[in-house]
Amino acid sequence: WGVNRTVAQIHALLFYCGRPMHAEEITELLAVARSNVSTSLRELITINLVRTVHLHADRRDHFETSKDVWELFRTVVRERKMREFDPTVALLKELNADEAFANEPADARARVKETLALMNALSGWGDEMLRLEPATLMKVMKLGGKIQKLLRDSR
């Protein structure tokens, strides 16, 4: 789910400026084709990173993104999980539940089951992390190396 350069530039511009902008202004500031801006804005709206707003006395659509970096982080993680991760988990569950899967080689079945178990655990952990307040999540992230040391020392 990589985004193209213009999509990234538009999102960065809206975040940096911190105010709604209309497509013509974005086109001018980034020096890209208007059609490319329109396509990129639609993609950003689809992935919930940009929303359309209307300003008083201006009939044009304006576009803005959140100014909250944590909200943006959560949106990106949620959207990627929904579009990439969840379909893989669903496919693995479906495969695992299929009666014909029992006829596959034991090592292949074991790999699929292990992958599914890992992805389910990661999904649950990710959901828990996304529910944390930003300050708590930042503390958890900073603990990374310390947790590894604690686990090594506890053996």
C-alpha cells in the first residue's frame, strides 16, 4: 500500500500548513498537474487522511488533514491493517477451516497455522496499542530495548 509521491507531498503540505487548502492552491504550490492533485486527494480521502471542508463565502472544496500526529498515526495503522493485514488473516482462517487443507503436507499446514497464530497475536497487540493514550504509547515504545533486556535477564 505504498502511496505515490504526489499523494505524500499533498498530505505533507496540508499537515505542515495546518489549514484547509483548495486544489488549485495545492497545484500551484507543488507545481504538479491539476489532474494529479485531484486523483491524489481522492486517494487521501479514501484512506481517511484528508477530509473535504467548506469555507464560508468560498464555493470551492477545501481539503484538510488532522493536525494531531497521533490521530494520523492511528489512521495509517488502522487503514493499513484493514486493507492489507485483515484480508490475509481472513484468507488464512478460511484456508485453515477448509476440509481439503487436511490433505496438504503436514509441514505446510504447520506453517500456515503458525503464521495465523502470529498474525492473530500481532493483531490483538496492535489493537491494544492503538487504544492507549499517546503519552502511554510513547512510554511503551521507549521501553522496547529495556523489555528485551528484562526478558533476557529473567531466563
